[in-house]
Amino acid sequence: MKNKKQSITQKRPATKAEEPKNKVGRRLPWGIITGVAFFVLAWVWASWWMGDVLRIAYERSFFAADATLMYWLAQKSFGWLWIAGRALLTLYHWPVVGGLLVALLLTAGTWLTSYCLRLRGGWRCLSYLPAGAWLWWTAHVGLNLFYKSEPGRILAAPALYAAIAGVLALALKLSRKKANAQAATAWHWAAAELIIAVGCFALSAWHLQDRHPYLRPLTRMQVQLLHEDYAGMSATAHEHADICNRFVSGYYALALARTGQLADRLFDIRLEFDSIPTMGYDGKHNHCINYHVIDCDYHAGLYRASRHYAMEEMTLDGPSLYTLKYLTKIALIDGDWKLARKYFGVLKRVPFEGDFISRFEPMVGHAELVAADPEFSAVIAMAPERHSFEQFYLKPGFLGYYANLQTFKNKDALIWSTMACLYAKRMPDFLQRCGKFIDESLPRSIAEGLTIAAVKEPGILKAFPQLEMQMNAYELFVKEAMPYMQDREQGAEVLFEKYKGYYPYYYFFGNLHNTRKPGDDEQEHNRAGVN
Amino acid sequence: MKRSSFFITTTLFIAVLAMSSCSGRPKSVPTAFTDVTDSAMIFPDYRDVTIPPNIAPMNIKVSDDGATEFVVEIGSLVAGATADGKTDIDSTAWRQLLEQNKGKDIAVHVYAHRPAGWVRFLPYTLHVAEEPIDGFLSYRLIEPGYELYRQLGLYQRNLSNFDEAVIYENNRSFSDKDNHCVNCHNFQNYSTDRMLFHVRAAHGGTVIIEGNEAHKIAIKHDSIIAAGVYPSWHPTQALVAFSTNSTGQVFHMFHKEKIEVLDMASDLLLYDVEKNSVRHILRSSDALETFPCWAPDGSRLYYCSARCNEARADSLILRTVAKYDSLLYDIYSIPFDAATRTFGEPRLEVDASASGHSTSVPRISPDGKYLLYTQGDYGQFHIWHHSADLWVKRLANSDSYPLTAANSAEAESFHSWSSNGRWIAFASRRLDAAYSRVFIAYFDRDGRAHKAFLLPQRDPDFNTMLLKSFNVPELTKDAVKISTEKLNHIVYDTEAELASYEE
């Protein structure tokens, strides 16, 4: 029966309207295949390649189902659009789901563009341009996707694009008197489309790696911190040992401190204190110096300093999940139950934050539960126990603060402080602390630091006889390093692989880009005394 | 318009959630119910408070586990509440209710619909005072941050309804070159005919407003510590007393308080609006004078002063190391002759330091009988101190006592009298110890403050959701006359006129 029908069809010459339909019947649906391929690529890109970046963008964003909470944003120009973008970004609570949304928006936008413009054959490649432009933009702005910029615009752009294209397509569909049969896509044009699509993603990925190589490792570490995966943070830093700035340094040190490896592994990566060039709200360059301070201060036990900066960040940038969660946790540590209740009330209006609330809200009013929580107990263990002011600590956060400690609450505080001195290459302060290690086994980096000092002060070898073994290694290093003392940049490159992790290498060749550039005092611009 | 767009977006996004709160509000009191011996859990706590007859509807949120509907019966007025327990009291019926009950008590019954049926909680009362409160309340809204600012403004609330007008707002969209802070709004004698506020950083100066006109001035001179800070308009003359302060702040790492705001140096100035000139009232190297406030007849100037053991501290760290908690401020007054514009000898009014305490923000009642101030353990920036409470001194017999019924365990400060002296509005951090809110208390003829109530809002959750603090609430009889646009022009487009200094 089927064969008979086909034979009848073959006898009658096809009309113009029927011709493409028949072609479709004979050919593979290349248009659909390229569409599916683009969708899959977009999903992989948005959930894996950019998954951590956009997950952190979600944390730095804020959307709540409450008019009072969102009024500050609603009153701005295009506020409703940014709110919609932030609402969509909440799906990045799960990057796979957020990625799915992005893939749907980009695919729908692309397909609808093609439909609206009636693109055929090779012209269909043009339909990928808007998506490609968006991909390029996300790679180009890097950290400024969400830092000192409106996070709502990330997804507002593709959503608006898809919505406008959808409305136009619907209008065209209704206005066209007769359905215009879609011409089937020839395989070679489909291949061209696929190449364009792959090219868009590849170009975006390349541009991101070229312009912001630190961005994915940095946000990866931040996501790992959210999951309290300190070993993972350390592994990420090692994996990208040659891409370092003050933020990667800070998060790496934090991970090591949490896993008890600070004194043994801090110098395993190329530690740099360099800042990241970013743009401020006003389009001017700044160097993003405080990006990690809230995290690092908190985990270093300086939760009051963390609170201070979280509050200032909320003042400048508006509320974010990131700052609100920290303010909530610090309120719990401080026993500010009423304040914690307020913040939980706010967070309850944020979609998908039930896990955070269910873990921490039962602690309100129960100091014993706060003390028993592993995260809080680790923070409290390192918190100052004597009265002091934040101004007495060095900025910026984490290790820098500890360099000024004179009294030590416990062994960990002593080690952190000693390592802070090594990190800052403050040898007199380092030696002052080393006195407390006499007759104790020396952690690796502290022993290596002492070898440098022992060359000038042989008395150190008497106090630490176990250093004798280290001196030969140090002499060998000095011999190899000597030619590069006049060109330390080159020495840092040449010697890194062999000597990474060895403190004398860091002392002479590490952290050469400890720069303080114009604009580093980004917050100073706004200071005018007391509010 | 933008706000309504937001609602649409939000509603679409959380359509499922919104569905749950779409049930109607009950319109009548349940006919069958069971009386329970518990008090209803309501927010704000308006239980047994004294209220002005012209105050906006005092909406509440009732909480009761398992209850699905609520009814609040306020005298003859019935206010239904949805499942979330929030009332939205009809403003016309509310006004009529208060008018009919001036000087009387109104009983409030709260009903909740539990699975087993309606229950009625123990009633409470609202006492409606005879005396109204001034119609308008001005305040600044800003995050309770410490040093930084971005979007903030001065606003004016109509106390008889929920209308809030912008007096002046800084940048909604950030611009580094235009970024500025505004603070210390102050009015002459409860009127908006003469007022001022400061602009700090970009476009800085003090904006002086007279009726519908304004101009910007700058107080700057080698012999003046800094610009004018805490202001007080003379009640009748075109004169303003300012403190001038060199202020800094330090952050505690391990302490019950979070922050200390300290003056390294401070003096008092007198600014003549008509002559655009300024001169010192008090200038001393061993005392810190601040928070000036005129008596209602303008014959005395009250202020706070602390003795410093050391000379002026050149740095914040020096002051901090030199025992921030040993700075104790007393209240003094100094006579003023308006005809000659001269000041006499200072007189000690409140000797708080003798008992190891410290005072700030003196404010004299309109009848001149009471001195209202904040007392804390030390220092002068009491809004950050848990110990800060409102105190009052009876000027006739020198009795000083705390306003116990109005105070809380958290900070109270920056208080303002109503023009009839029967109400005080003040900032308090009692809700959460961080975000200050405006509370209002009745001050009776015996000099006692009654239990304070939270400034009513259309949505009771507003006070818990808002992530900004209310600063420096000031009562006025009328609304600010000058337009926001005009103030924008003054701030952005005009240069500050430098005040001349008189030796």
C-alpha cells in the first residue's frame, strides 16, 4: 500500500509548494539536528564551562518575592528588567538547571530570528550572531558580569531577545495569510551552521581564557567554599598553580588553613598578590581589592571585620545572597538573635534557599547549637579573644591580618601568624614567632624560612639543630638561583617548576607583583567620615 | 509605574506562591468563637499604647500556628486579615474611629480561625490621646553601614496616612564624580519655612532653605575644625548653632558593641544666615563640645561637653588608645542675648559623668520645662550603644530620670519633641539591634513617657523587610515646601558660598 502511494506521487510532477515537503521526506532534518546540536552546546557551555561563574553571579545577586526588598532596584531605570533577569538567575542555584534555561533561551532566540527574518540556506548562519554576541560579551566582561555591575542583565539580555523574537514571530505567524513551507536545510549549509555555532562557543571560551584566565578557577574555588569542600579548593589552586592573584592566594590559604596544611603547602602555587583589573559602576577602572575580604576574614576568625565589609558591600551594591548569608551567620555567632531572625525573614523570601535556612535557623536562640556547628566552631576557635580594634590589623584580609598578632589564642593562631609573616616576607616578625617552636617539630615552610635567616644568624642553628639537614638544600638552591637575582621575573619562570613549594624560592622570586595601583582605594572615594 | 511593573514581574514569577494568599479577608466578626487565655502574637507590638488622634491606621500582623484566617476588631471597626495575618485597615473608618474616641480607650479583639474553629485572644487597648501629633515626620533612610554610602535620601512621611515624599535623594545610579551623602536635616521651630541639611563629598556644602528658596553655603576656615555638623536653628532668629567635629570611627573585634564613633576634637559655632558669617561660640582645647540645641525661647543654648585628660588627639588611634570609654559627656547650657548676639557663662545642667555615665542630644520641650536627652555608659554617638536610653530632666527642680516605659534594652537616641510637647519621636534599634526604626511615645503632663509604638506602615512587614535605617526623625507641623527638583539644582548646579569668619 505504501509503495503504491509513493509510486503515484512520483508520477505526478510536484507543485512548487509541495517540492520542499517532498525534499524533507527524502533528507535528514538537518535544520533540527543543528538546532539540537546548538542547544546541547549551549547547555554544556552554560552549565559546565560557565557554571561556576554564573553560580557565583547568582550568589552575588538577590531576588526576593517582596516589594519592599526589591524597591531599591525597581526604582532604577529598567529596574523591572533587571528584576526579571535576577529572577531567572535564581535557577543557577543549580547550574545544570540554569544552564538549561540559558540553552533554551539562546536556541529559541536563534530559531525565532531565523523564522522572523525568513533566513534560508547559508543565510541561516546569521541567526547565530545575536547569541554569539552575547557569548562574547559574557567572556569579555569577566568578573564584571556581576562584580560592581547589575547581575540581572546577564539573563535579562537573552530572555528579552527571545521574548521580542517570540512576539515578532507570533505576529508574523498571524499576519501571514498562508503558511510558508520551510525549505529543508541542505547538509552543507547545516554543516556551516554547526561550524558557526561551535565557533561561537569556542571563540567565547578562548576569549575568556585569554582575557580572564583566573575567572573559572576563582569562581570554582568560591563554589567549593560554598560546599565547604576545602580539599577541592586546594586541588583547584594546584591545578591552576601558575594563575594566581590575591584572591586565588587568599582562598588557597583559607583552604589549607581549614585542612591543617597551611605551614606545609602554602608556597606550592605561584602566589601573587596582584589585583584584578575590573570596572566600577561608573565605568572607571578599579582593582577589585576587597573581593575576597568577607570570605577570608570570616574564615580567619575575624568575623566582625567580615561583618563590617559585608555591611559596607550591601550599602554600595545593594543586598546580595552572599552578603546576607554572611550577615546571618555572623549574627548567629555574635548571639544577635533578633538580627538573625530578621535576616532569616528576608532569606525566606528568596527562592531556593531552604537548605541554608533549615541548617541555620534552628540555631537562633541556641548558643550551644552555634558552638557545635563545625563551620562556626572553626571560626570561633580562631576569633580574637581579647579586646582589640579592626584598625590594629593589617589590610587586606586573611593572612595579612594575622601578621600583626602578638598573642596567640592557640597553636593554629601561632602557625597562621607565622605563615602570614613568611607570606609578607617580614623576617624579623617571623623570627620573633619562631621562638615558640623551639623543641618542637618544625612545619616544612617554617623550617625553610629559618634556613634563610640561619645564614645570617648562625645562632639559629643552635636553637634549631634539625635545620642542619636543610642547609645543604638551601645552598644548592642559592647556587642555582644566583644568576637570576638581577632578573627575578625570569628566575621566577625558570625555577618555578623545580622549586615551587620551597619557601626560599618564594622569598626571592615569589610575589613580585605586589602592586598597589591607582584605584586600589576604590572605597576611599566614597568615604566622608561617619554616616 | 515602575513599582507596578515590578509587582507584575514578581507576581508572574511566583504565581504559585501568590495563589496561596489570594483568599479573601473576612469582613465580619465571627459569631461563634472560643475565648482563650493567651494574648495574640501581633507585630508591631501596639498592645496598650497611647496614640495620637491623627495617626495613620495601625496595621498589624497576627501570627498563630495553624490559623488560616484572622479578624481584628478595633472598637466598632472590623479589619479582616488574610492567611498571612496582615490587616489593611480602612483609613476613612480609622479616622472616624479615632475622632470619636479622643481621650478614650478602644478595645481591640483579635480572632483567629484555627482548625477547631474561631478563637478570641485576650483583648488589649489603644488609648487615643486628646492631643494630636505634628503632621509630618522627616528622616533619612540609609543602610546601617559605617563609612560608605550610595543611595540614600531625606524623606518626609505624612503621619496621618502612609504617604512618603522625597525631600532630597542622592544618586540612584552611581556616579563617582557625583556621589555624595546627605545628613543632619534640621528645622526652625517645627516649621519647614526654614530648614537645612548637609551634603558631604561631591557637591558638598550646607543647603539652607527658606520657604521655596535655597542656597548652598560652606563653612570653612583655618580656625574651624571642620564644616558645621550637628545643627540647631534658633527658634526665631536667622541663626544656626553648629557643632564642628573631627570625627572618626573604630570597629570592635571582640566586644558587645560593634563600633565606636569618636570625636578627636569639637567646638561650637554660630552661623548667621543673613550675613553668611560664622564665629565660634565655644572653642577649647581640653573639652569636646557638641550637639547644640536652643531653648524654645532662644535665650539659652544647651550642648554636651566632655573633658579630655589629654590635649586634642591628633589621630583616631591616639584617641582610641586613650580610652574611648573614658570620654563622658555632661550637658551644659549657656545664656544667649539675641539683641547683642552674645553668650554668657556656661552652666552645668546634667552631671552624668559624676555617676560614670555620658549624655548626648539634648532637646528642650516646647514649654521649656523638660530637657530630653540620651544617656549611655560612655561617649556621645549613642545610637550604636546598647546602653543608650532616653532620659529627661525636669528643669524646674533638676530631677533626672529615665523614660522607662519608652525605653528598651537596645539603643534609643536622636529624639524629637512634637510642637505641643505631648509626643516624642525617636530612633530605636529595639527590633533587631541593627536597623533603627522610628518609635513614637506619648509624654504626659506629669513628665512620664508612655509605652512607645512603632511608626505605622501600610504593610506591617515593611519594618522587618526594609534593609535601611531611619535616622534623625524630626517632627514638623507642615510639609516641606521646596521641590526636590529645585534642591537637586541647588546641590548639583550651584557652588557653595563660603561663609565669612568673624573673630
